[in-house]
Amino acid sequence: MTTEILMHINETMNAAQQQEFLRAFGNRPGGLQAHLHSTREHLLFIAYDPEELCPHDLVAIAEENGVHAQLIDI
């Protein structure tokens, strides 16, 4: 079972940085599927398996990639 969460990204990223950031989530276990909001690029939707990861793990993944982020929907 997956659940989706919304994350706010503090940094402004160009297209290449956005793709690299999304790949960082896609290269993890836990059923991660991440995509940026189509018109608000500072919002990231992440679908994940709560049996594999907790929401705070997602913030840690962002921080590992040099991005400061906050969870909007826990």
C-alpha cells in the first residue's frame, strides 16, 4: 500500500537540478515515486510505502541532496 505526501522545497532549482533531485528519490527502496507540481515547482508530491519509510525519511533524503524541505501533509 502506498500513501502520498506533499513536501515544500525551499531552494529554487533549474530543470537539470530538478531532474537530479527527482532521481535521488527514485533510486531508493520503499516504493518512492516523486513528481513536482506542474505550476508550483517548489511543491513535491511523493508516493511511498509507509511500511518501508516514514515521512521524516523523505526529508532526510532531500537534505542528503542539499535541499531544505518541510512536510506539508503528514
